[in-house]
Amino acid sequence: MRQNRNSRIQSRLVRLMISNWMLGWAVGFACAALVLASNMAGIRDLMLRSDLELQGLALLFGGFGMFFGGVVCATAVMLLPVDEESDRGGGTPAPVLLPAYVMARARASRG
């Protein structure tokens, strides 16, 4: 029973990651298209006049897609709800260290 529940949770997590990664790729492609459409910093003119136009476009769209896909996927995973009562995987939480403020007097100047 527990094995079946774990496999369902894993398959839902994989679907969540893949769908959010695809959404991020779509947003990245749209942003790359906006960069080209607005000719930001003359990048469209540079790319269209280059001998390596297809490679430049692949790098632009691939870079934007990978970046936005990773950000959207990671955000979706980090925003998953956590059940506080369930087992968190062992260990004790690390202590939070806070600064200690001390009142001190200023010394008189020597000269």
C-alpha cells in the first residue's frame, strides 16, 4: 500500500515538473521573441546580418528557454505545500543564530 502511494506521489511530482518546465520554456521563447521584435540593443540587426544566424537564434531561444524553464520549475517545486506533522526526513532543525546587541560607551578622545 505504501509503495503504491509513493509511486503516485512521484508520478504527480514528475508531471508537475514537466508541465512547469514546458510553461517556462514557452515564457522564455516569448521573451526571446520580444527581444528580437523590439530590436533591443540592435540585436535583431546583428543576428540577421550574421553568417551564423541560425546558431545565434538557437542560442538565444535555447538560453531563454532553459533559464525560464528552470526558474518556473524550481519555483513550482519550492511552493509545494508541506505537511508539518509528517516525518521531515530525520534530524533536528538547525538553531537560528541572532546577533547580540551590547550597549557600549564611547571613549573620550585623547587629544
